[in-house]
Amino acid sequence: MRRKIPSTIALSAFEAAARHQSYTKAADELAVTQSAICRQISALEDYLGVELFVRDRRGVRLTEAGQLYSRKVAARLDEVERDTLELMSRRGHGGTLELAVVPTFATKWLLPRMPHFNAQYPDITVNLSSRARPFLFDGTELDAAIHAGVSTWPGTQGIFLMRESLIAVCSPMLVSPRRKLTAQDWNRLTLLQQSTRPYAWRDWFASRGMQVEADMAGPRYELFSMQAEAAIQRIGIGLIPRLLIEDELERGVLVDVGSYAQLSDRTYYLLYPEHKAANPALAVFRDWIQAQAERYREPMGLA
């Protein structure tokens, strides 16, 4: 069936005129005559059956319908221009991967490793979008997603990346990493809580065969990044996935004071629709991130 799409020449003329609120300025920008702009917009209005501009002695101004349509047309033309310039710059080589990812994982684990990928595969661009919950790939431009959960999604293929490992951390100025904490110490210290995981400390202590009365007491934070900063500022001890605080541990602003890592039920996967499996850019990224994940897991026995 033939698509119901107006002429791109008419759309470009309309977008320029809408942006400038002037046929004359639009004509100057597009290097055509004012009458040519007028003809294109009149043809577009006839095609749509909708008036886009109101004309008076002072010039032209957008109708309400014209304002709404101009914003959408401008966004689409920007996308076409971006994709065109990208293709021209790559001369058909390489590719682009649209990847949805859990925000904190992207910031703390993936992005620090991306310079390695970019150096190895300069012809592939990886665009990141924030998605914290499961979603349907249909109706999106996304090629793949990195998701943390207890299972993969129906209708997708994927690869295991890593399990989440929770460790107790704080500033070395609050508790020395050489000090072995007793149950009495744990009851005395402030335990920083994750609002999305209210039983995290209780489960962590239970997996160690310990019971701490104050396991659910302490200030609550919505994001692990907030909890990490609170721990750095000596507000208390945080219980945080190790993969999200690699940099802080390496710099010594946070130290592991529990000497124990609990494997949670959250597992990170790279997921993608079955029909995307042969995507060349995805195949390259899949092999690369799998190798990165294996390299991360091996020293800590997280396989």
C-alpha cells in the first residue's frame, strides 16, 4: 500500500517557514523564491486538508494545528538528517547499535569499558537509552537491552553477563578494613538502606548465619549512587553491588568491611529480539561484552 507521506520538498519548506515564522526567511535559507515557498506550503495544506498558516497584512503565523505539526515534522527531519549524515560519514561501513540499559549499570560498569570497544571497532556507534524495567521491542528502534532480573524475556535471545554480588562498604575513615566487625558492632553502626530493596540487609546477614536487630533501621536512598555517596561521606555502611562501585573501591574512598559477598537473585543479561540476532553490529557488541563480562567474573568467582 502506498504510504500517505507528503513531498519532502514541501515538508522542508514548511519546517523552515514555521521555524522563522516567515516565508521570506525560509526562502533565503533554502535558496528559492518566496513564491516557491508559498506554492509548496499551499500544496501541503491541500494535501493535508488542514490550514497550517494564517496570512494577514503583517505576514504569516502558525495555526494551532500548524504549531503541533511543525514540531513533529522538525523532529522527523532532524532524524532523517542525522541518519543521512551518519551513513555518509561511514560510507556504508560499520553500523549503529541502539541499546537500552539500566542507568547505573551503564554509568558505573559499561561506560568505563566503552573506550576499549570504540578503539577496537571505530566504525560502530553504540547509542544508549535508559530503561530500568522490561519492555516490548516491537514499536521501538532498539536493537538490544542490558537488563537485570531473575530471567530472560519471552520472545528474545540473550547471553548471561554476570550475577550481582552485594558487599558491605564504607569510608575507611569510618571503619578500618582491617577491623573484624562483631554482631554487636553491626547493631551499633548505621546501616544505609536501599528503598527498593527493604530486606537487603536482613537477607545479607541471614546468608552469613547472623541476626542483627537493626537490620532495617537507617536512612533510605532510592538510588545506589546516592547510597554510595552517603557511605563515602561517612553517614553509614552501604550494601551495594560490587560492579557499581569498582572505581570507588579502586580509589580507596570505599572499602569492603564485611569481608563477604552475597550473590543476589539479580542477573544481568544482554537481550535482543530473535530477528535481530544476525545484526552485524549487534554480533560484534555481543562477543565483545561477553568477553568483558567473563574477564570481570573470573577473579571474583562469579561465573
